[in-house]
Amino acid sequence: PRIIPFILKIMRKEFETQDDIERNNPFNLVQNSEHHLPPMYITVGDKDEFGIFEAVRKFASIITLRASELIFKPIANGGHCSMDTRAVVEFLAAD
């Protein structure tokens, strides 16, 4: 999508060095955490316009090892902001 150059420009300002990137990489943060993570809900459309489906699926598999509960909800034929609203509400309302 046309927004990608804009996103890259913002990211380069926020993360100026490779060290900045590595310190803030969500995969690294989870893998290096000494804490058990709270329950998490992760969703992604399998037709995401930014091509992040596989990365999110891999991230969810890593979270599984650290979170007390994980609901991973891929959305069939879903785009970037697709979600199952009912499932999100049920997750948030759960004890």
C-alpha cells in the first residue's frame, strides 16, 4: 500500500539505530521477558494488506509459551483491521 513509505519514515525517526530496533522488537521483548505475561488476544486477517499474517502467527506461537492465556484469532479473508467483534468482547468480559 501507499502508506508504507510514510510508516517507514516514522519508524526511522523513532528507531534511529539497529540497537533501538533490537531493544524494541516485540519478538525479543517477549523472548527475553522474565515475567509471565497476562492473558492476551491476538487477531490478524489472513489477507492483511501489509503482509504481516505469518509474522503475527509466529509471534502468537511465542506468546503461547509466556502468557497465562492466549486467544489467537486469524480472520479468514480478513484485511489489516479485521476482527471478530463478538470474540473481542467475550475476551474482555471474561474473568
